[in-house]
Amino acid sequence: MKALAISLLASALLSLTAAAQTEITTPPPERSLSFYNTFNGERLTVIYKRGSDYVQEGLDRIKHILRDPLNGEEIPIEPALLDFLYDLLHKVDYRGEVHIVCGYRCVETNTRLHNQSSSVVLGSQHTKGRALDFRLPGVDMKKVWETARSMKRGGTGYYKASNFVHIDTGPVRFW
């Protein structure tokens, strides 16, 4: 009986070891995003993450396409924002280009927009590289907002009149 128990335990350990080795040799999944900048017509499709590692070249290219629309200033975009967007796109089964309404905004641009519209807040997550306003052509943006809201990953806003959604990695809140 003891021999049978040892044999079964050894067999189980070998199976676990084989499974772990298979998992190690499987290439890490890649995460990519496609963007269309509605201000200047630029397009970008880029791999930004392989497995659990962010791809610096991809992050740099995303930083560029999400730059301030008025002065061209760039700052790093928070990777958690990109993961939020990627996961949201998969939840709504969208594989096309994300149409950028607004990515990064420098403080001066944000203040200028704040003075023109009460919907732009001072200290916006946009000024920290932690927010994105976007459209998904052919998709009901209210449903995108509802999905983003259900994910509880940060702030989510729906701007019906302009038909875009805001996501950010700040505190969970919605409007």
C-alpha cells in the first residue's frame, strides 16, 4: 500500500513538472493596440506588452501618438491605462482602431480647455498621462462606457453629445 502511494505521488509530481515545463516554453501573449489620431490623421498599431513585460519601444510610440494636441509635448502614458483600454476592447469585442479624442494634455492646454468648458477639470488625469478620451467607430459608446464602469478600474465618463468615452486610472468614479 505504501509503495502504491509513493508511486502515485511520484507520478503526480512528474505530471506537474511536465505541465510547468510546457508553460515555460509557451511564448508569452502579446498585447497590441491600434490608434487613429483624429487631430492629425496619424495611425499606429503597436505591441506594447509581451507577457508581463512592457515593450519600451511600443510605449514610446504610444506616448507620441497620445501627445498634447496643441504643443506636441509628450510624457509617458501609464501602462495600467493601456491595460484598461486593452481589456475593455476585448470585453466589447472590438478589434479596430481606437479613435483618439484626447490623450495627454499639458497643464497649459488643460487650463485653456477648462476656461472654455466646465467639463474639463483642473488637475485632470490627462495631465498625468493617466487618461484617454476615445471613440470606437460603429460601436454604441454608451455600452462601452457601461462596460468600462463595470470593470471598476478607474474613472469612466460618457459624453453623449460628442459620442466619446473617457477612461482613467484614478479613483473609481463615473459620470
